[in-house]
Amino acid sequence: MGHSLIRVEPATPESVAPFGRFIGAHPDLPIFAQWPGVVVTGPTTIDVGDGAEILYAEMQATTFPARVALLERHFRHTQTYLSANGRPFVMVLGAGTVDGLPDVTGLRAFLFRDGAGVAMDPGVWHEFPLALEDDTRFTVILRSESHINNLVAPDHPWDARGPDLERYDMAAREELYVAMSGET
């Protein structure tokens, strides 16, 4: 029987390219979107067969004030947020509504720890993850058309509508805050 040795090499977008797509932060990912305290890089488009595509993006967040600024939902897919560096974060989630604005009385805030995350059901209202520590990084996986925003007659600057997106600028409508246990 022969003896072979396979040497370990660094995984980079270039070295992995003959076999698939590299998933992870790397310096060549362009800035895709930016909000105060949030930078989204990528996305990398991944063909998942039958003409369907998903997007993989990296998101870096600094700690937020515990204010709910934007709520959005996607009609056609689950969106996934995972901690990319194991740091804790809070997700504000709310049940889908039939029409228009989310029901703020039904919003809930969940603490995710130890690298855990969430794959939301279609139609679930959500805020972007609220980082509890600076330099918190997230892996974001979503359907490719979710980033196509149709900004026809938005009521407020951050409102958006698209084939798979409805987003409302909640900060312009109501003051919503998240409290950790023991805070008021």
C-alpha cells in the first residue's frame, strides 16, 4: 500500500474557487450597505440549484443604543443571522402582520450567545442584530432578490418595498427600546 501526504493550505477565495465559493470575511468583499454602527460587506451570490440564488454577506456592528430603528420582513424566504465570532447579540422579532406596519405590542427581544443565531420564518418582522460588544460580526444568509428595494413613495427615508422586502423606519414613527433584564 502506498503512502501519500496532503498538505494543508490556507483557504482563500482563489484557492477554493475550483471547488466552490469561499464563505467568510476577506479583504476583497466590497461594502454592500452601511448604516450608523453597521457595515455589510459582500454579498457573495451562491447558486443553490434550479435557478435559485442565495446571498451570503458579512456584517460588522458596533454596540447599538438599545433602540429599535428599523423593522423589516421578507415574504419569500428565511433570513439567517449567525454570530461569526461567537459574541452575544440581541434580535428583535415580531409575528408577521397581514398588512402594513408591524404590531409593536407583539415584538420580543431574544439574547443569542455562544455562536448561536436565528433562521427566521418568512414574514417575520425583525430589526438588524443589536451588538452587545464592539466588533461583533455576523454571517447573513438571504435570498438574492431581498436586496432589491423599490423605494416608490416611501413615507420616511429608510422605508423600502421590494419583491421580497418591506421595511419601515420605526424611529421616525415611535420610540421603541430594548431593555436587558433588570433595566427599565
